[in-house]
Amino acid sequence: MEKLMINDFCYLRYEIGENIIYSTPKKETYLLDGKCSEPYLSPCKDKLFYFYPYGEGEKNTSLYYFDLESNEKREITNSNMYNSSPKKAIWLNNNEILIIIGLNSEAIKSGGDVYKYNIKNSILSPFYICEKMQIVQDIVVDQDNVYLRGAEFDDGFEISTSHSFTFLTEKAS
């Protein structure tokens, strides 16, 4: 079981495909029991997100948010949302998450469009919507930029070319 320190007293214990346990000096909280991804801590280490259910062959995955200070847990996306599910997510800053959401399809397993989730107002809004026959497969965030790596498909849904997009973002705190 992996251990992720948050501060001198609190930590997360997890095993990919199992559960996530948040331990404080006073109690242990099970975020979800079974089939969770690893937890992804926010830059200030006061929030996290994780995928559930998570594992080989899972199509109906949801993305969950957990506030380590208030113990608030909420589902950000679910697989009933337009027959789509989150494929990848990354913290943009301490209050926003970028999420690749794509179809639950055998042909397109690894990508989709990019959405931004604002934790303060619980709004999920489009960040980058792909053109027809395109998907975003990866997101990298650095100090000033968001880099999106994508692919284009031919008529047989085979990847024909790969290309990158670069977005300048203003970091919100």
C-alpha cells in the first residue's frame, strides 16, 4: 500500500484498484471502498481528485473530488454524462481541474475534449472542443501554459497524424 504524506500528521494510504484512506491523528476516512485510482493532490495539498471505478476494462468511470479540510466529497463527472467518461485529469491550479472527457467507445479509448472544472462554483465548462475526427490525449501544465497533445483519425478510426496545441492560461489562485 502506497503512502502519500500531506503534512507531518496527515497522510493518504492507497493501492491502485483498491481504496483510498485519509488518515489524521483523530480518525481514518475511507474515500471510496475499492477500485480507486491513485489520488491526485492539489498544489496546496488541501484537496484531491481520483477516478472510480478504476482499472483494466473499466468504461464507466467517474471523477471525484475530496476536500481534505472539510471532508466534502463530490462527483465531478459520471459515465451517464453523454455516454462519456473522464480519461485523464490534471490540476490547473488549486481551484480548477482540467479533464479530458471522451466517449465510452472501443474505438476511442484514450482521449476526448478538454473541460475545466471550477471547485468553488462547481461548474464544468468547455476548455477545448476538438474538431471532427480529433481527440486530445494528454495535458501538461507548467507555470504559464497548458499544452494539449492530440491526434487525428482517418475514416477507419485509425490514428493518422499526431499534433500538439498550446494554450496560454492565466493562473487563478
